Amino acid sequence: MSTKTAARSNSPVVLGIPFDANSSFLPGAAGAPPLIREAFRCDSSNLWAESGVDLGKEGVFADAGDLPLAASDAFAQIQNAVGDLLDNSHRPVCLGGDHSITEPIVRAFGARFKDLTIVHFDAHPDLYDELQGNRHSHACPFARIMEDGLAKRLVQVGIRTMNGHQREQAERFGVEVIGMQDLPALDRLKKIASPTYVSFDMDVLDPAFAPGISHREPGGMSVREAISHLHALAGPIVGADIVEYNPQQDVSQLTAMVGAKILKEILGKMIRG
Ligand code: MN
Ligand code: MN
């Protein structure tokens, strides 16, 4: 499938990335994209974002389907597909997949944006230099991104698993860490004016709200807190990802519906500006 779409210039384009080979604990996130789409279109709700945008209106965003990944070189394929969308003046919204996909996605952004700010929602800082011998683990993407200078700022929200190694990494890279205990942080997010990439790991949410994840870390955000912090973002959102939904861990498609809600609010925010 080509990532070329008939979408309007500057419109968000959803791209599924069914990839979980870099999960350190449980596979399953590769199965997420079609289930998030199904929940998004479910007749139990409507397609309006809370910001007043009708996502059911023809042409407000497009869906490029799922990226067909070959067995090898998945990262190069992801980077190229996202780069194609950017070169066609689209704003990619990728559905993972595990969080390792953010590394090649942001490589495509880093080559095209000089002053990118990443706002990263997660229970985990994902700053390991390596995990289980894998430097491209889903526990490592933000170490690679900051090492290679692909973003000007990295602001992490909802962190609650910081350890000694990752604290050192955060200091080394100048990461702005907003821990769970520091919330709410609406005013800090309202001050970010530069082009913003949103990376949303579903496990930032409390597992009571979103059990369908690989690493259940209690003490997380409510869905409402997450939406409030997304709505607080002030800079233009140039791209986003929603990662780590693991259908094999889900209960009654509850987490798929939460992922779809987060997708609606991110798209609404991108379209309304
Ligand atoms: Mn993560
Ligand atoms: Mn996480």
C-alpha cells in the first residue's frame, strides 16, 4: 500500500504501524491499529472531538491504512513512509505498534524540522541506553532521538518509573521530566509554542482505565487528565503517535475505545489548531 493519499495539504493522515518486535516483555501491540480504527468508527459514539471538530466530515483527515512491513529493515520502511507523508505536506498520526517505532518516525521529522518539541506521555521515560542488549528496544527510543539531536526539546509527562540510569540519561540529554506526582502541569504545556510532536504511550493511563497494555504501572492518569493535558498544548501539532495498546491484554475492548478517544482528541486538536 502506498502512503500517498488524496488528503488535503496539511491534513492529518493516520498510518498504522503493526510492529512489536522490540517489545521487551510481551508481544501483541502489532495487532492494535485495526482495533483502534474499529473502536473509532464504532456506532456507540459519534465522530466529533470535544473541541467541536466533526471528524466524520469528508476530507478533514485521511487514513493511509497499515504500513505493510517486510521482515527486515522495518525502521527504514517506517522512516521512509513517514518522510513521504511529510514531503506531501501531511501531518502523520501513527498508530503503533510498540514504542520503538517513535525512533524512525522522529528521524523523518528531525530531518525536516529544526525546532521540534516532543511532548511524550508515558509511565516510562524510555531513555535506556540499551535493554536486553537491544539499543532499539521500546525502552530506548528517546535515548536515540536525543543522542542524534532530532528534537530541540523533550518534555515527558506522567512518568512514574524513573530509575538511577534513566535519571542520569535525562540529565545528560536535558529532558524536562514532569512526573505523575507533579501533575497537573497544564500551565507548563500551555507555554510550549514551537512545532510539537505528541508521542502518546497508552500506559501513561492508569491500568484501571486502560488495562490493554504490556506494562501495567499503577498510579497513572485518568483518561480525563490525559485529555486535559493534550488540550493544553499550545504549539502547532505537526505529528503524533499512539503506541503500546496491546489487544492481548485488553478487557472487553475497553482500551481500544480509550485509544480511539485519544486519537479523536489529538486529531481534533490538530485540525482546530
Ligand atoms: Mn513508552
Ligand atoms: Mn510505557
